[in-house]
Amino acid sequence: MKRNRIAIDLSNNEFVAALEEIREATGRPSKSDVVRDALELYDLVIQQLKEGKHIYIGKTRETAGEVLLPHLELAARRGQKFIRVVKDDDSKK
């Protein structure tokens, strides 16, 4: 499998600090893993919205509130899947 690399300008210290904070909180080994997780979640949300589902967040089903994500809903309406998430096991093949 051919691997492609992208460069992300991380000159914004607040962004780097946020990535590091999320990495520590989740126990992920690297900031790259945090970005991969975020892309996978983004893709999951887009696919669910394309299927007409709604996103809710809460500790219990009864307390969950609907989350409105207009920019993600717009992406879902575009109808194309741009992201192919590469799982850690896939990248080692």
C-alpha cells in the first residue's frame, strides 16, 4: 500500500497545546493518532448525517441533547466520501 504524507502547519501554539491536551487525556501515543481519530469521527458523523440521522450528546439517552453541526451537514449534502481512514493495522501491511 502506497503511503501518502501531508504536512500540517502547527505554528499556532494553541492548536499544538490542544492536540497535546487531547493526546494526554485519551492516552493516544501521538498527536498524529489524535488527528486520525478526529478524521475517523468526522467521517462517521458525515456518514450518519447522510443517512438522515441526528447527533445527540449526553450522559444518558434521556438527558442527551441534539447537536447541530451545520458545516458537517453541508459536507454530508455534498454526497461524496473524501476521507478514507487508514487504521493502524492497515498502515503496517
